[in-house]
Amino acid sequence: MKNHCAVQTRFSTFKHARVYFRTCLCGIILSIAFQNTASAQPPKAQIDAAIKRGIAFLKQTDDYRTTGMNAFVAYTLLKAGESPESPYIQTCLKNILFDHNRMNKDGELEYRPGSDFNYCAGVQLMVLEAINPEKYQDEIRATADFLIRTQHKSGSWYYPQDIDHNGDTSITQYAILGLWAAERAGVIVPTSVWDKAARWHLSTQYPDGAFGYHPASASERAPLHTMGVAGTGSMYVISMQLYPDGQLRSGPVKKANQEKKKKFGFLEKVDLTQKEKTKEDENKLTKPTISFNALEAGKSKGLGWIVKNYNVRNLNRWPNYYLYGIERIAAIADTQNLGPYDWYADGARQLLLTQQDDGSWKGTHNIKASTCLAIIFLSKATVKTLGRKYKPEPVGSGLLAGGRGLPKNLAEVQMRNGKVENKKLSGDLSELLAQLEDPANADLEAAQETLVETITLGDREELINQKDRVLKLVDARSPDVRRTAVWALSRTNDFRVSPYLIRALKDPDLSVRIEARNGLCTLSRKIRGLGMPEDPLADVAENLDEKERIKIVDKWSDEAIKRWQKWYNSVKPFDEKFDLFEVLNEFPQSKTK
């Protein structure tokens, strides 16, 4: 017995050692994998804690005075969620307003930014628009006028020195960001300003899509990661101003919190507060000389270069500046992936690894600016500027733009309206349905996008003739295909498909449920959705646990089914009125003794 126990003890010891070795080996492998491959996004709690520590570091300075850093810190705190009414933001605001009360040589009040010149002016516009664009409309207009006056004839911006130059890609970026904020606030920036800026970017962009810092300087015109995202990001903004939704603009861009119209949607809000354009404003809206296609080509080249040279870990200069540029491009393009890269997860992991003990992030020359850039990235500042919330990507807005990444072959990419899309297939409905029916189809995104446009712009009778094929797709394995089928059925104008849409309100995928609800609204012309919200999670706290989210979604689905079934019972065709199952359930059950 004693020997048996000893053997058992030795065996147990060996077994534990083997388990321990395996555990260590797995840990090493996982560690190496974490360092060399993309991993999941860090927990939100860790990201929030990093932001909080970074803010505490910035607030160690009580007052940044009238500097560009003052505005940059204010913008950072606002995008991180600080109230505009907080004492700290109010101090920053006081410094900005001081620049609007400077005296010129004639003793008149004029706007003159503090140090950092155009950098300062650009970020001040971003701050004023974020705080209260109506209240500070005069200051926004004065600052925008300053940037318009300081634009070089080439279309770029530079330092105030009177020296020969061909612009500065970084300063130009911040001037453009400021003027974009002015347009969101309702100030019309002349088309010529955006047009000249577009021309400058296209003329200084390298053939492979890259950008340098100072194009005219032999020592500072080499392609840089930071300037690549700066130049490409600026072209994205310029394109939105010259060609919103791919069309010539007729006024300032929409305000940040204003919902964009759905490309193929039915719920289109009207802005009742939109001001009537004056004659002076009309004169600012001239025809640009840079075509939409030329801008799209420049953006596509720039994005291709960024994807090809993607690097969030080993930049020698201004890595956080680069991350903010990545965030802005991805937000405007409305994509969660850049090629195969999850840009936010990659950047967030890198920032959590490089944050200093005092909450700061090291940067080239300026630790506080680097800290601001890190917080702006982690806070997804541009996403907030655009007024976006999470919601499943509606069918028809481009699955690549919805965050499923670029195709491996960048030659198959095209740009349209600021979004990354696959090249279109032919518009033959039968062929498109065949592609959706093939689970191994490699052109799923292009097939869905083209099908949506074919149905929307084509012959509705053709869709009705293919209805039976579409009905089968409601049970497809892929949620994207199911969502597409639900969308298509709602465009048949045939009430008989309603039971399929009602059944889809219980689909395992939330995006399919939402598309079913929207489809029923389209089919029934009940644009208010019978009082049911479009997205059950739209106003739910981000930190709510998964079980609670599922409860909320299921409750929403049950109530939606109940309401839509009641509606359908009141409108369904006569030959379905007396369904035997329904009749048996309508009569009271007989009591048996």
C-alpha cells in the first residue's frame, strides 16, 4: 500500500509537471502569437482606464494659455466625453476667445491665432464646432475666413514665413480639418478653396499613392507613413465637400449629429432648421475644376499605399499622429478593417503597451501632443464627429464599407462616394441570385451590392418573377445572404411575403432582424414601424453584458412579431383569411368533461 501510494505520488507529480510544461509552452506560443499576429481588441475597461490616465496627465497643466496645445487638449477632452461646461474646458474656451479680441495696428478687433498659426486655427475651429456651433457662429466664421486668406495660391497651407515653398502636408491637413468643422457648423467655404486643395494634393501625391512632408524640399519630401495618412485623409474630407454623395455640393456639409439619408432607404428626415442660402453664399458655390473621378483615383491610390505599408508598431517618428490619421480615414470610409488589418484593435493594443507610468505617451519632441493623439484615437474621435452609432450595416451601403475589409487583390477595388467597394458585376438578376445561392461564391459583396442597385433601379417585375428563388435564400447559411433576401422580398410589393419577413424577426442574426423590420416598413408603407424602434440596442450602454443585450433584443423581437402579425392579419389576401389552423385557434376551445 505504501509503495502504491509512492508510485501514485510520483505519477501525480510527473502528471502535474507535464501539465505545467504544457501550460508554459502554450503561454509562450500565445505570447509569440500575440506579438506577431493580430489579436482581439483589448477590453473596453482597459481602454477607458488608459484614456482616463492620459487625461489626468494632460490636466496636470492647469492652463495652456493661447497656444495650439490649448485647443488640442480641449478637443481631446471633448472627444473623450468631457462636458463642454466643465471648468477645465471653459478655461480652454476662454483662451480661444481671447484670440478673437486681439487689436490690430489700427486699434480694431481681429482674430489672430496664438502660437502654431494654422495648426492653432484649424483645431480651434474643431473645438468651437464641438462645443456650440450656433453660439460661436461669429468666431467660427472669423477663423474660417482667416484660413481661407492664408491658403497659398497652390492650394496648400504653410507657416507664416514669406519663403518659397510648395506647401506642408501636415499643416494643410489641419487647415482642412478646421474648414471641415466650419462647414459642419453651417459656414459655406468657397468651392474654390476645396478645389485648389484637391489640385495640390493630386499634384504632390506620388505615383504609388504616398505623400511627403514638404514636397519642395529635397530633404523632406520622402514618403512617410504619417504624411501618407495625412494626405489621403485630407482628400477624403475634400471629396466630401466637393462631391457629397458623389454629386456637386449645393451648401455646407451636414452637421455632425444629423443622420445621413439612406442610399436606398425610406426613412429620410428633413432638416427643418436649415438656413436659406444668401446670394453671397450662392456665389461661393462654383463648379470645381477637379473631377469626382480624379479625386476618387487619388483616394484609391492613397488607401492602397496605406494598406500596403500598414505599420502600427515600428514607426520612428510620430506613431500616434499616424494612428489618428488611420482612425480618421477608416471613420470617413466607414470601415472597421483596412485590408486584412483591424486598425482599431491593432492601434489600441499598441497604445496600451506604450503608455507611460504617468499616463502619457512618448512622441517626437512633444509628449503632450502625442498623448492627445493617443486619446483621440482610442476615443474614436472622428466616428463621434460623424455622429455615428453602431448599427448593423444596411444592405446596399457596401459590405466592404461596413467593415469586412478589402479584397486581397487591390486591383479589384474601386472608390465611390468615399467608400471602398468591389468592382461591379453585371446587373443580370438571375446571375446575381445564382451567385448568392452558391455558398462558395468569392464575389459575395459585389453580388449583394449589384443586386441592390439592380432591384432599386431596374424592372420590379423581374424581381417578382424570381420571388421563389429569393424566398429560399431566407434560410441560407450566411446571415449576409439572408439579410439580402429579406431586403429584396420587401421590394416585391407582394403582401404574401410578409410571413417570411415576420419570421425573420427571430433570425439568429440581429442585422437580419433589423432588416426584416425595415423591410416590413417598406412593404406596408408604415414608416414609423408600428411604434417599434429600428435598432433595439441603439441606446443601450456599451458596457451592458451579453445576457442583458440578448434579453433586450428578444423582447424587441417578440413585440415586433406580435404587432406585425396583427397588421398582416388585417391586410392579408382573402384566400388566406380562413386558414384552418387560424380558424381553429380563433374559436374558443370546447370544454370536455
